[in-house]
Amino acid sequence: MKLAALSILIMALVLTPLASGEDPSGGWLGKAISFYSNESYDLALLYVNKSLDIDPAYPDAWNLKGYILSDLGRFGEALICFNRSLEIDPQDPYIWYSKGFVLYGMGIDEEAMEAYDRAIELNSSDPDLWRARGLALYSLGRYDEAVDSYDEALVLDPAEGEVWYQKGLALLGMGSYDKALECYDLAIIIDEEDAASWHGKGFTLYSLGRVEEAIDCYDRAIDIDPSITDVWYNKGIALGSLGRHEEAFECYDAAVEIDPLYHPAWFNKGLALYSLGRAEEAIACYDRAIDIDPNLVAVWNNKGNALYTLDRFEEALECYRRAVEIDPDYSNAWYNLGVVLHRLGRGEDALEAYDRLIEIDPSRQDVWYNRGLALYSLGRYDEAAACYDHVLEMDPGDGEVWYNKGLALGRLGRFEEALGCYDEALKADPEQPDVMNNRCNTLYALGRYNDSVGCYDEVIGIDLGYENAWYNRGVALYKLERYQEAATSYGEAIALNGSRIDAWHGMGEALASAGRYDEAVESYDGAIALDPGDPTVWYNRGLLLYNASRLEEAVESYDEVIELDPSYEGVWKLKGLALYDLGRFEEAIDCYDEALEISPSDVSLWYNKGGLLFGLGRYDEAIECYDRVIEIDRYEKGDALYLLGRYDEAIECYDKVIEVSPLEAKAWYQKGLAHQILGEYERSAECYDRVFELDPSYEGVSLKRGLVLLKLGDYDGALASYDLALQEDSRDLEAARGRGEALLGLERFEEAVASFDRILANASEDGGAWHGRGQALAGLQRYDEAIESYDRAIAINTSEKILWIGRGAVLEEAGRSGDAVASYDRAIALDQEDPEAWSVRGRALAKAGRLEDAASSYDRAIALDPSSAEAWRGKGTVFEAQGLAEEAIECFDAALAANPADAEAWRLKGQVLEGLGRKEEALESYERASEADPSSAEAWKKEGDLLSGMKRYSEALDSYATAAEIDPTDGAVWRSRGSVLQSLGRLEEAVESYDRALAIDPGDADLWYIRGTALDGLQRHEEAIESYDRALAINPGDARSWNRKGDAFYKLGQHRKAVECYDKFIELSSG
């Protein structure tokens, strides 16, 4: 309700005495009213001032002057006028209400309501006053109180349709749609021609999902008054929700014809046109809305969508960027920004957009999915798979996500996992040819060729025209040496798509392998007909002809290759072989020379050339060739360099071997060992993966691969490798230990304990196994057993520093800080220059309350390693415990200078700043902590607590929500969240939060009390009493609970019980 509406209503009430013609100012006030009615405010003000010059004690003149000034927006002066009027007549309810009206206009809500209430006190029998009070409360969003006021007005005048209409609006604001509908029906009964009530009824029906009935109501309102913009607009929304976009478009058109500056209608008109496929026209509408208000984020976003549909990606990009400039938290625009950037091939930029959206709303499945697609396109397959996992946590049944996760895992060589993903995708839809085809491809990659053929048969059974399945089936059959069937399968692919060169090529290979050389040549000829400029097809054709002893034709094919690409690998060599077999030795030598120009390190070329020269009697030249063979063959040299510790040079030698013989598993293995010793674990893993591809049973590769993957943190991969190693040799202790360490990394502690126990059953003096067992038991919080395991490990090797440090850490976790210090001292005795040992010693001393000693220990760690973030952070906690806040902050800053991503340092710094009352700085620190480690529930809770203390409740709730999502078992988070909700008056939600907290800790008497107060606020007194009883069962001496319990009984009319509670309260309070 606008201020002007209130102004007119109240002016009519206050100036009623003028209707009798009385005007002690000699008629000046009447003229002022006339000018005011015509909105001639300056003249009205002139005449009302003349009236007051004659009679300064004339309240009606002061009132009118107040209205004039308020309409001019000069509320402060208007307030003076109404206060002056009240000095003259403090018992006039309408003047009080006028004062409230002005205070409301000034945004001084509480004082405004006091004035309204004073007016009602003076005249509670005037329905117009109750109605006006309701209008004001509605404007303040206090809908329940507004409804109460309207009810009072309706008791006095139940036939006032306008009040029923206004009550309906307030009920709508409360979400009480059924009750609102009753109000509009009553308003319509009173006045069937009230367009506003028909409009309100329509809106309510739409909110209830009764869209067709809503449209009928909008039509009735339009019949009565076709000039109401909102009715046309809301009718358009209703029609749009039914997919009737053409009709919706007509409604929006009518709305903007009535009010060309009504930007919501321009926006929705654009949406309707877009839904009708008329994107260009939609853009024009969006532009009109933007002309009216350039800060409409939804309009910019949807304009971007329309431009994207038209493939105008750069323009779309600008729209989305404009939207997020206006509202940096507008999630849809960030999402669309990511989509268009990905479409433009700007994957890294797309990731930034998706990451920003995840900060805003980490629960959106579509953004995690699209982030995965972007990472996949960048070749970052492991990260893509992790994104898909996020989506699957939210929706485990999304087949498309399982499919894409399978693709990513396949790229990583994790074929078993990929296979499981495709199986999950097929559960959602068992007949998806693309998914099934990739499942078949994965079976092929796992070497399960027979299974892959059966799988391709299933794909073809679903879609006989799926050419990729026919082609891939041919590849698998070829691998199984079922050449005739492979050729047939390639032939089916060609029948579906005769332009598939790879299928012609594959058929040629299969037919050649089946000994059907003439048909094979025809297949290659088919490929050449499609692309005569492809040297590979000519090369393979030549090879086939050579194998068929059709040597002259083979040479012709090789000549075609040379003409297309003189440097094509291997062609000169093969041509030389063919010429040699034809007895054309000099030409053959020329070919070897050409080949050696391209590949001077090809041992076979030098060897063959030497043999040819030897056969021609050119012995000196032949010897030169054989000397080159010996010089190039560096395999033995590589092993020698490896044994000498010259690993980089060894790798160079192995690379030379691999260039000559890329299928030599031993070279790859030795190269992997060298990279591993150099700490180049990713390269080492690549080498071991290649060994697996060439020879999965190669001795030792499973064990070495497991160790490297363990170093890389790929615990699943390491576990799989160690399991393979143990299949090869179940007594391999190194593999068994590695398996246990992988299980530790996966936090599968029970299995890890069992794994180490199996080792110790056969090798009770294996210190590494005792160490690993201790770590696993600590993970299970079985501290006494863990310490026993460490003691066994130490007994085997007392000089192993890491064992003493690990033992100390377990003692700390067990709360035995003093014993932990002694353990760390033993580690330091072994190596006094180890900053880590000094740092953890400081931590244990601090926990033991020996702060000065702790500070000294941290100082020693810092002296040894000034960049130790852990030591600086620990020293900061000591200063904090000593009450030296500024010194603590300096230490935390030093920690952060060493490691800006140290989430714990940010959190601790925030904690100290908060204690100093430097709240904004503290908030920034907590925010940096949650950015550094978004999974830290403690950081989010601290942020929420601080925001709550700053009365920034909405932001606090967001922080608590994130904390609860990370750790739903933290009762303190639920309690704090409930407290904020209670402060906001959202009592139902507060009770729900308290219930979550009490489910975690039902022994919190204080929280049972607080929960009771919230239930009292909801008028649920019986439940409140139960809550107070739970508090008193835990703490019978809680006077507060007795008092509030008495209040609840009193409100229920159970006065005797209330008195008993109050007596108990008095007894405890006076004790």
C-alpha cells in the first residue's frame, strides 16, 4: 500500500469537521484543501500557512500542512506539524494516526506503530482506523498483526469489501492461501465488480496450483477494468506455466501497452517469445527492460540465453558478465557463463565460473556436472571424476553422470572402475547404445576380448545400424585372431557408412591375416578411393603386397607413400627390403641411406645395410655399418649408468632403446625404476603402466607401480597394484606392507589392521608392519593397542626417529600429553636438528599446560626452519593461551606468510582478533580459513558465531548451514543455528535445530530450557513444559526452568501447577 493511499484515508478522517463549513481562519484552510485535492501542493502550502498566521492553534490547519509536507516527501517537517497538532489536541486519534503515518514514511517503524496503537486506544470503534493500521502493518511485512487489525475492522464493519481484500493480501504474505481465498470470495460477494478482488483471487488460485481457475479470475478482473497492468502480467505468467506462450505473449503485450515502463512485463514478454523460438524478438524485449532498468540481473541472464541460442556466443558472454557484475552471487549467470566459455573452448575460464558458483551454492548438481565436463575437455580426468562423484552423492541414480564418470576413468586407465560406472548407467536405462558401446570398449581395454565381442553383439541387438559397434566388434575379433569374422564385421560398418576409411583399412588387415590377400588389397583400394592422399593406406597396402610376394606392386605402393610424404616412418626401409628381394641391391642401398637420413639411430637399418654391403663384397663399408649398430645399442650402457647412480643418463639410454623397440617391456621397466629413484613419480607410473600394457605379468612391476601410486596419493590404484603383486607372490612382505599403507590412506583402518596382522603372523619382527598396525589402531581410536604396536616397532629398531614421533602423536590423541613429550624427546635425541620433532614437542607441552617450555620448543623449531608454518602457528597458540594477543597474531601472520593456505592459522588468527573485539578483521580471517579448507566445519562455525554476534543473521545461517553439511554430528552448530533462528522469530525452524542438537547431546540441560522458550513463543505450552521437565531432570536446581514452566502452566490455565512451579522458583532464587 502506497503512502498516498494512507494519506487520503487519514486526511478524510481528520478534516471531517470542515464538512460543516466551520473555518476559524476565514476560509484560507478551505482554499488550501481545494488546492491540495488538485495536487497543487505549493499553493496549498501557501494558503495553509495563511490560515495558521490567523490562528496558530488551529489543529486542522496543522494536520493539512502535515499532509502537504508528507506528500512532498518532507517528513521531518510534517512530523513537526502533527506534533504541534497533538500539543493542541492530544486526544484526537486521527492526529495520532497521522503522526504514525509520517513516522512510517521516515522508516521509524517502531515509533510509528506506537502512534498507531495510541490512535486505537483513543478510538477502538472506528473500523477505518483498524483498517489503516492493518495497511501500515502489511507494508512493514508484519502480516499476522495486519490480519489481526483487519479482523478488528471487520468485527466493526463486516460488509467492507476493501478490508476483506486487504486481509487476503496479508494472508497471502503469510502463505495462508486457503484463508486468503475465503477473504477474496467474501470481498467479491460484497462487490462483484471489484477488479482488485478478482485479481487477488486469481493470484491465490495460481499459488495453489489451480491455474485454469486463476485465469478465469484474471479474465473477470480484465472484463471489469482492462487497464490494470498487474492483472495482464499475472495472467501471462499463469498461461506461460501451462505452456500457452502465444497467449501469454499477448497478455504481456497488453501490459506494456498500458504501462510502457513496466519492465517485468517486457522481461516476461521476452521469455514467452523465447519459448516460442523467436529469439531475436525476445532480445528486443529484454533490451526494452534493460533500457528501463539496466540493473535487472535476470534480464541480462536471459538475454544471454537468447543470444546463446542464436550462436552469438561472445555477445552472450558479455550479458552473463554484466549480470554477475550487478549481482556477484547470481548463480544462474555464473552457470551460463561457464557453459558459454566451455562452448568457446575456454575451459580454464569456464572452471573459474563454475568454481565461483560452487562457492555460492555447492549443492547444485548441474554445476558439478558441467565442471566435470570442462575438466574432461582439459584432460584433467581425475578431477572430472571427482566432480561426477559430487553429483552422484546427491543423485546416485543419474545414468548420464555415471556414463561420463566412466569415460573419465577410462581415460585414466582405471578400466574396472569405468566398467562399474557403465553398469550403473545402464541400470538407469538398459538400452543406451552409446553407454553399452563404451562398456564394450572398456572390456576390450581390460583384455577381455571375448566378453567385449558379446557386449558389441548386445549393442547391435538393440540398434542394428550402430556402425561404431560393428567397427569395434571387428577390432576385438581381430585381436582374438578370428579374422574372417572381423572382416565381416568391418564390412557391416562399411555397409552403414561407406566413407569410413578406418573400416576399409581394418577389413584389409583382417582379410590379409586370413590369407585372402587379393580381397585385402581391394579393401585398401577402397580406402585409397576415399582418400588417395593418405600415405598410411598406401603404406599398409605395400606391406600386404610384400607379404604376398607381389614385390613390384609393393614397391609401387611405397613410391606412392614417398611421393606423399618422403619422411614417412619406415617406408624407405620396407622399400629397401622389397628391392633387396628383387635383387636390385644398389637401389636398396639408396633406400637404406634415405631411411638413415630420417632415422640415423635405427639399428635394424644399419644392420640390414651392412648385410647388403657384405653380400656385395664391400666389407669395409659393411664393418662401418656394424660399428654403428654397436654404438647405437645402448641397452647395456643404460643398465650400467643406472648401477652407477647416473639415472638421468640411464633414462636417455632407455629412451633410445624404446625408440628402436617401443614394445620392449624391460626398457620401460628400467626407465620407470630410474624415474622412481629421482622422485619423478608421475613419469615412473607412466612407465609402469606401459609395462602393464605390454606384459601384465612382468616380474616386479605390480609392486613398483603400487609404491609409486602410494607416493602420488592414488591409494585405490596402489591397493589394486599391491593386490596383483600378492596374487603373483602371496609371501611378498613388501607388497603386503604396501597394501596396508594403501588401506591406511583410504582410512579403511579395520582392513589395514587385518592386513598388518597377516604379515606379523609370518614375520613377527617386521618393524614396518608393527608401525603400520599402530597407525591403523590409532585411526580406530584404540590408543592403548596402538602404543603397544609402536613399542614393538621401536623394540625392533630403537633408532627410527619416525617411530618415536608417531608414538608421541598417539599419546597426544589419547590425552597423555606428558608421556608424548617424553616420546618426542627420544626422537630429538636421535636428531636434534629436526624442526618437526621440536614443533610437535611444543604442541604436546602446550597441551600439558607447560606454556613457557612449549614456546621454547617452538622457537627451536623456527630457528631450524623459519618457514615452518606449523611451528609459527603453534607458538601463536601459546601466546594466545598466555593472553598475549598481539604477539599471537604476529605468529599467525608468520605462519601464513610461510603458507597462505594454512586454514588453521587463519582460524586461530580470527579467534584472537574476535577476542580483541576486531570483528571485521576476525570475520575476514574466518572467511580465509573456509576458503583455504572448505571442508573445515570449525571454520564455518566460527564464522557463523561471529556473524551472529554482529547481528548479521542471514549470513550466519548460511555459515551454519555449510558447517552442518560438512559435520552434521556437531551439536554446537545446530544449537547456534537455532539461537539465530530464534532471534529472527523463526521459531519452528529454531525448534528443529535444537532437536538436531539434542539428538546428538540429550544431556544438555541449558538447551532443553532454550528449546522450551522457543516452544512457548509458538504457543505450544504443553511441549514447552515437557522440555523444561527434561532440563530439570538433568539439573533440578535450575530456577529458570521452574519459572518458565510455571508461566506455561499459567497460560494453559492450570494455575495450581503454576503456583507450585513459582514456589520452587522462589525457593531456589532466595537460597
